Amino acid sequence: MAKTGLTITEDVFHYALGAFYSGWSAVEAFVDFGLGKFLKLPHDETHLLTSVMEFSRKATVLRGLVIKSKDSQKEKIIIALNWLQNESNRNLFAHSTVQIYEDKIVFFERQRQGRSRPKQHPYTAKEFLEHVRSVALHSLELSEGLGSSDEELEKFLDAASSVKRSS
């Protein structure tokens, strides 16, 4: 692996991984918001529905609703959603073990079945930072496609605190 000039320290890695998860938190909020928008649900009902769904199911439902819609931004939404679901590597980062070397970061994807060795996913510091930036850019594309203004998202996120589920 070629040297990039950027040395990987734990601080650089932790900053980048933190930025990734911060961005992913926004992705989750945008997908939830989008479901409420396309289902025409009030914000509190949207939170009640989405709080019990896994991301992949929410993304699948949102994708189906967007495809059937006449929304002028549907292509932008689908492209961003597909990239985020298929290319973001969220599950890899969340469920792997990781080793930080001077010239690379390696995520060891553990196999769920069988006796095979973990699959290695190496990134240079530059590659990892670029990947984190791509997540942020696709997240922004999704938000813009959904037409989620800062004010509307603030109302949506505030509504989460009023949701009460029965046990």
C-alpha cells in the first residue's frame, strides 16, 4: 500500500470514525423524516413507526414509496439512498474489529458462520477520510432530495421527545 503522507494516529482515526457516526445519525434522521413525508404522517407518528424498524427495512420502504411517487427529486433521493445503504460500509464499521497501523487502518470483518478467517478491509488515512466525506455528501444529497429544511428537521427531531409507547 502506497504511503499517502498522512500518518494515522488514534486521534485521526477516532475523529474520522466519530465524523462517520455523526453523519450516519443524520442519515437515520433523514430516512425517518422521508418515511413520514411520503406516508403523510405527523412527526410523532413517524417516530413511533420508525423507532421499531431496522435501517434496511426503513430504506426499502422509503425507496418503494419514492419510486411510486411523482416527486420531482425522486432520482436524487434514490441515488443517495442506494449509495448510503450499499456503499457506506456502516455495518462493516459497526461490527468489525479494527487495527490501526502507521500507514493504514484495517477493519476485520468477522464471519457469522463457518470457520473462515475474518476478511480484511484496509484503508489508508486518506481513503478513510474520503469515505467519511462521501457519506456526508450523500447524506446531504438525501436531505436536499427530501426537501428537509433545517426548520422542518428541527420540528421533526423535537417531536421524538413527545413519543410515548405502551409497553
